[in-house]
Amino acid sequence: MTITKETTVADIATAAPGTIRIFQDREIDFCCGGKRSLADACAEHHLDVDALIGELRAAGSSGAPGEDWSAASLAELTAHIRHHYHAALRRDLPWLGQMLIKVVNRHGTAHPETLELQEVFNALHVDMLHHMQKEDTSVFPAVVALEQGRHRPDPVDDWISALEDDHEETSHALARMRELTGGYETPPDACPTFRGLYHGLSELDRDLRVHVHLENHVLFPRAAAMVRQ
């Protein structure tokens, strides 16, 4: 695709997945906040839009790592989301929660921001488990059935809107966790568990944003288009 100042961040990330790492490194939201122009995103982050366009074009043309799911079947895409992202969340969220308990118990007095961090994380944990259960047992099977011509969920816009609202809440939670941790930078007195926690939360942030992007900008638009055919 041709990348210009007016191209949306989401469109760039969808057409050239290799650019996602660049957006992540610049802390540019390409999932729930991805429907704005590259120029607007650069203005917010005080970045040189022309320089960034050059980097994005190079990443898009060099075969930089990043899987392109725009041409995969919806059955393949939903299976990938379940097996890669949902499985990882079910594995990692309890582990991160346990580390947070240890960090709060040991460092909560000196670092009171970890108390709110725990509250935000725990709410995210509960919300994600509910969200994934809804997708795995209802939404994704309906999408696959739709693709195979066996079922036409109605009204599709309602459940897409509900899931996108969930994603918006997830985006707010990630933004607050990043703010509370100073971009997941551990303080000088951090113990190994503290450092491991912030590293794990940083990886959670990165993966969850790609996860939401795949649903908001690849899966949902394609499912909606099938219903309207």
C-alpha cells in the first residue's frame, strides 16, 4: 500500500504487519486508537511524520517479521487467535497476578503505585477471561459457520460493537498500567520478582495490542462484510 500522512495507523498495520513493531516502539496505538491518521498520531507523540513514513515504508517493503492474516480464512484466523493469544493469556494472567501479590506485599509501602496497578490488572484479568469465553464459545464458532454458509448471525453489528467496547476498556487498562509503571521501568530498589513482573506486563501489553488489532481491523470487518453480501 502507499503510506501517506493521511493513511490511518490501523490500515498500515493491517496491510504491512511488519510495521507493528515500529508502532509499538513509538508507543503509537494501532489497535483501538488506530483509526486516526498517521499525521495525527505523530503530532500527539511529537514525532517527525516524514521520517516515520520512511521507516514504515522500509518495513513494509523489506518483509519485516509479521504475519499477514488479511487473506487467511476466518476459520484459520479465529483458530490462531484462540491458540496463540487466548491460550497465552490464560497461562500468563494468573502467573502475573501472583507476582503482583508478592510485589505489593514487599514493596507496596515504598511504591504505592503498585496498589493501583494491582487493582487495574485484576479488573483486566477478570474482563479478559469473560471476553475470551464469549469469543471461544459463541462469537468465533458463529463466524466460522458464517464463512461456511451454515449460519448468518443477526445482527452482526451488535456483537461487533459489544466486543469493540470490551477492547476499548482493555486499551484504557493497558494505558493506565503503562502510566503507573512509567513505561514498565522498574525502580532502582526493585527485586528480581519486581523486574520480572514489569517485563511480563510489558510483553502482555505488546501482545494484547496485536491481539486487539487482529480482531478490530481484520476479523470484525471481514465478518461484517460477509453478512452484508
